[in-house]
Amino acid sequence: MVFDNRSRLRYLLSVSETNWLAEVRFGADGLVPVVAQESRSGDVLMLAFANREALERTAATGRAHYYSRSRAALWRKGETSGHVQRVTEMRIDCDQDAVWIKVEQAGPGACHTGRRSCFYRKVEAGEGAARLSFVDADRLFDPAKIYGTHT
Amino acid sequence: MVFDNRSRLRYLLSVSETNWLAEVRFGADGLVPVVAQESRSGDVLMLAFANREALERTAATGRAHYYSRSRAALWRKGETSGHVQRVTEMRIDCDQDAVWIKVEQAGPGACHTGRRSCFYRKVEAGEGAARLSFVDADRLFDPAKIYGTHT
């Protein structure tokens, strides 16, 4: 189709082997949101943020790296818990300001509260106002044992 | 398990029917990131942002609403294109600062470039530096016809 001849190219013309990271549009805080999806189940495990270094290391090592806003530091997922994420696919969106990774989650879960996914509460929009309910919310590990503090 | 008796409750004690939105931790810009996943395929279609009103309307109407940062306005997905998103499930994460919705996408796609998903480029981390390649990148509609301008 006339409006889509570029999609037949295997590689983008404007983004070379070396400059794809230079084209990422980080926010004012130097970060982009990253969605981590479990390859096997298709469930979203977590949403975190990455700076340039985190994206670079994720691509280079095949292990998910983020930027911890609370600790203001590079965060190699699993560095404390051992629950590393092996990245099986990494995509960037149309605006180059969001990243989607598919991961194989090591250990029982991704969430610091002990759950498999951070998204263990559902908004139920029934009659009247919406409310929250737990879903897939069993704790699979004790965060106090892993992180040394009850979260 | 001792550390998880709360997960047996159907509803959260601290978040009532009416205040779940009050507990959402919006960023300094008043927004939270929202991951929209296609129910059927499990693919992530887009990552956008929502303000309080957008979350409220999404929960109340069952149709995805976002906040357009470029237009600085509430954005009812599909208001121009007709490509609305019917929300089949809505979840909030542990920190209450990210939202995951599963949607049925009306029309050919979610992306303003004409693709089904905004994530149509893959980071290939081969030997040496990573590069991008197209994946699932066919344009399913002509954005010029839908939006009146070529994007």
C-alpha cells in the first residue's frame, strides 16, 4: 500500500544499529515506562520505569533492568530477591516513549509483596461506584524473608 | 499463611466502594500509566496515561479513556477513529500507581499509525549493538483517512 512501503523493510532506515537508544524519547525525568509481561501466561507482571542505562543493560544482557525511582538508582530486577527476569522479547512503541518486554520470571513472582504479578487487585465496576477485589492474589513468597522487612 | 490473611477477603478493607480512586497515586503531573492489552491475543496494544477523570470514566462506562498529554485533554479512545476499546478487566498494581486494562479493540487497530499495536518494532540484541526490526507492522488502516493527516 502506498502509505506503508516502509513496513516492508526489515530494518528502520532512520534508526541504525547503534542509535536506537538515542531515539528513545525519555521523559523530563529521564525515564520511560516499561511493561513486563510474562511470556508464558501473557499476564502483565509489573510496570516500572527505565533510564537509558537500564534499557542498554536490558538489551545487552537479556535480563530486565529498571530504574528505581524510590532508590534513585539502577535496579537489576532480582538483585535482592534472586527473582530475575529473562527477556525473551523487547519492543518499543510508535512514539518511542514506552517499552514492552516479555519475560520469563525466575522464582515465584515479580511483586515485592510476594505475589506473582503486581496487578492482583481488580476494579469491579458494578452497580454504583467501582470497588476493588483481590484476584490471583496469593502470596507465593514471604517478602519479609526475602527483603528483610514486611511490605 | 500468616503473612497473608488479607488475601482471603474478597474486598479490601482499606479501600471502600467509593474511595478506590482516592487511593490512586497519581504522579506530579496528575497521571498514571495505563497498559492496554488485547484480551483475545494477549498482545500489548498501547501504553498511555490517565488522570483521575479518565480512570473514573473508564470504570463507569467500560470504555477506555485516557489523558492526551499532547492535547492536554481527556481522550476517549476512538472518539475520532471510532476504534473504541471495550474494557473487559481493569486492575491496579501494588503501589497503586499503574493500571492494566484488558480490552476488546474495535476496528482494525489501536495505533495512530494504522497498526494493530503501537509496539510494532522489536529491539534485536544480536552481536554488537542492538537494532530495531519491524514485527507485526502492517498498516491495517490509513491514518490519513481516519485522522485527516499523515502521521
